Amino acid sequence: MNDHKDRSNSKQPQSCHPQKQHVKDDKKSGSRFWKELAKGIVISNPVFILVLGLCPTLAITSSITNALGMSAGVIFVLLCSNIMISSIRKATPLMVRIPVFIVVIATFVTILSLVFEAYLPPLHKSLGIYLPLIVVNCINLGRAEAFASKNSVVLSAADALGIGLGFTIALIIISFLREILGTGSLEIFERQLFKLPGLFTHPLIFFISPPGAFLVIGTMMALFRLIGVIRGE
Amino acid sequence: MNNLLTIFIAMVIVNNMVLAKFLGLCPFFGVSKKLSNAFSMGIAVTLVMLIASVSTSVIYNYILVPYKVKFMNIVIYILVIASLVQIVELIIKRTNIILYNALGIYLPLITTNCTVLGITLINSAENYSILESVVSALGAGIGFTLVLIIMSGIREKLDLADSPKSMRGLPVAFLVAALLALAFVGFNGMV
Amino acid sequence: MRNKILSNKAYPVVFLAVIVIVSVVLLIAVNGITSSIVESRKREEIKGILENIFPEMSQYELEDEVYIIYEDGERAGYAFIARGSGYGGDIDILVGLDNGFGIKGVSILSQTETPGVGSRITESLFTDQFKGLSASDIALKSEGGKIDAITGATISSRAVVDAIQKKMVEIIDTLEK
């Protein structure tokens, strides 16, 4: 539990490199499932603490619909690839493991893309190139290398769900802020939820644009770290 | 010719890979304070982008499209890129060991760099010919290097500044990026 | 026996090859299912738009790039898809022609122009302008034609105009042969 503290002051984003992602594992099972799950949501939140999966995050959070679609996609890929990689972990030779992980992840991303194209065309269109970019999202390769290749299928699934949920929550927070401030209203899957009278007529378009994304995430990161500082220290 | 110039300028400034398309953020925020390292990193990525764009463009235009297997692009592109990075890494190791050590872990990480896969996907999405893909990749790489150099220069000052504990490091870097992105938005009407 | 397989020098390569083969097979299978859905949806979409432009349409045929429209067995007109380069990317336009090669109707199929500005090319106040015009009329008013551009969206408007004009001339040429 201690090794995330020294990351909170580190200057560099966590790379896909497995050593920097290691959070202490202990050997009990059963309730571990839920523990792994909870871990991914706050303590090892992929976006705000581990700083993984940045690229799609910033691009997709201009609308909450896109954020939800992307999160669903990432959870799907992460879950499937973690399970797959975990189940073949004993047979996978160390030398070719990275290419193997990449092929597995790329396959599931392609499946996701094909399914979205057929059944959710507007989402597929608005996610654009960020959908296939899930392949290089460090979350997948990182968790595959750091966790799935070393743990049982069940625990790997829990890890995937936890990290996936953490990712989803982060995305929802960011896109909620950006959409409310940037358009003055909230729309989910083309159904308008509500409008904020003042903001709707004069939306702060800044937040929908790229600089706004940087601003929101930077602020949220500082906030999450502040929470960590207050509770941890 | 006009079209190629437009593509090039658009990629460098208007649709800058980092500040407009949000690709390549990991190396951007992790860039070293030494300008020469930032420059080398940028050049290395640009090189990989160029070679990857040419190979994937050839594969796309001569294999994927005619045989109607466009959906295989994700798997094939990432495998091509992964192999390319391995080869480039080997070449750098043999020819310039100093550079190799300086780049360290970041070299193999170019594989998972969004910019490289990103540019190959952009080229396919826009149905660029091989020549257009090259120009696009060149522009994207130069734009990426440009932003990396700017950030590297700012980095040093950032670390010396006195910021609140929770803002230190990444959050402040993000705010700087916000300002940079804002500046680049000014280029929007250009093409 | 197991260790003998695992320490075989060729094993890593074989393993990777197997994974790749499995993935390719899986993808071809999924693509087979989804592509037919995508195809039929595209056809439905085109059919819907054609019916909008030709309300009396009973059936249509696609020959090369031209849709031939039939009303009760008689040729009622033609349609084609023009593609232009807009401000934000490609713009796909469906253009309907009557038997005299005048425009019956125009419908924007897809565009990624600036919302609220360039995207207004989809509005009927813009597309209705094309009705009844012949190829020589298709240009912006500022350039000698009969089309009013959308205020503040000259680039998007011009892209549509240019695309339609060019393709129309091409298609009429083909049809006359």
C-alpha cells in the first residue's frame, strides 16, 4: 500500500513499464476479488494516479456520451485481454510475450471496432481514430505485463474491472465538467438531460477545446493528489 | 503540390499531434530537461513515423483495400510498428551507443506511442496516397518534435518554480500544456 | 514431455504464429457477421434518401456509379454521390437528377464541418437552392452562379457546390453516351 505514495510526487507519468505499475500483492484469495476491484478505482486510479491512458482521455472527454462509449470499450478490451493473457500465461514463452500481448489486445480492439461499426454507428463515428488507439493505451499492455501474466484468471478479471471502473469514473468526471462548462447542457446518447440557463446561452467554449481538456485534467490531478496528501501524510 | 503543402502545414501546426490531437502525451510530459535529448527523441519518433507511414501506406493501398480486408489494419499496423522499433533500436545500439543509453527505456516505448499508430491510422482514414502519407508523417513528426522542444525548455523553469505540493510535477505541466494548446488554437483558420 | 516442448528453440516462434493465426481467423469471422449488417444499413440509408428526393420511386438500380430511379417501371431520373473536401473533412452528397438532367434534389449524406456553422449545409434552406438547376448554374453567387453560401461558412458551401458541379458534369457525360 505504501508504494503509491512515492509516485504521487514523481514528475514523470507512469510508462507502460511494468515495474512502475506494481502495487503490492498479498497471497489471500476470495475477498481479494473485491479488494483488487476497489484498488483500481481510487488508490490506483489509472488516469489521475497512475497516469495511464492519457491520449484517448483528453480527446474523448468533450462529450459525456463519447466518454461512456470509450469507457465501455476500454473495459471490454481490458477484461477480455486480461482474461485471455492470464489463461495462456503458463504456456507463453517469455521472449515473445510482448508481441503476443499486442496481438491479443489488437484483436479485441478490432472486434470492438467492428461491433461498434455495426451496432452503434454514431458512436463509432464520433470516437474516430481514438477507438483503434485503445491498442496503444498503456492501460492494456501495462496491466497485461504487470498483472495478468502473473496472476490467476479470476484475479486478472477483477483487476481489469477495477482499473476499468477507475478509468470510467475519471472519464465521467472530466467529461461532465467539460460538457457542462463548454456547452451549458448535458446530453447522453442524444437525449438532452438538462440545461443550465446561464451557461447555455453563453457557454465557455474553452472547455470543449483542447486547452480546456488539459486544464481540467491538470486540476483534477492536483485535486486527487491533494486528497492523497491530506489522507496519506 | 498545393495539396501536399496544405497537408504538411496542417499536421505541423493546425492539427498538431500533441496539442490538438492529444497524441504522444507520455513522452511529452516525461520529456527530459536537456534540449538535446528532447530533440533526439523527437527525431527518433519522426523517423519511426516516416518509415511506419510508408510501410503501412503501401500495405493499405496495395493489400488491405484491394482484398477488402481493411479491418485487419489495426493488428497489422501495430505489428509493423513493433518490428520497426525493434530494428531501429538495434541500429541505434550498433551505431551510436551514447544515444542509445541516453534514450534508455523510451526507445522501446515508441511502440506504444500513440503518435506512431495514430499517424498510420490518420493516413488510412484520409485515404492518403503513399506520397501524401509521407508528407503527413513528416509534418506530424516535426510538429511533435517542435512541441517536445518547447516543453523541454519550459521544464527546467517549472522544476525550479515554487508550486503547491499537490500541483508539483504533472499538474503544473498540464496547465502549461493548456496554455500552449491555447496558443496553437490561434492557428486554426490557417488552412 | 512438457518441458521438452517448452525448451525447444522453435517454440516461441510457433506459439506466436499460432496466436496470430487464431486472431486472424477470429477477426475474419467477426467481420463476416458485422460487415453484412453494415452493408444492409448503408443500403437502407441510401434508399431512404432516394425516396426523399423521388417520392414516387418504386425501385432503383445501381449501375457503376449511377443510381437509376424507376417509377412504376418507367425511368424517372438518376442519382449519384459526389464527394467534396470541406473545412473539416470529406462531405458526401447525394444528388438526384430528373430525366432532363436538371437537379431534382440534394441531400448531404455525411459531413464533419463546424457545428452550427459549416454543418448548416445540411439544412434545406441551403440544399433546396439546387433544385431545378442545370450544371452551368451550379456555383456560388459570388462566383457567377445561383447558390447563396451559408453566412460564415463559405468554405463548406463552396466545397458542396464544387463537388456537385464537377460530378454532375461527369455523370451527365457518362449518361449521354
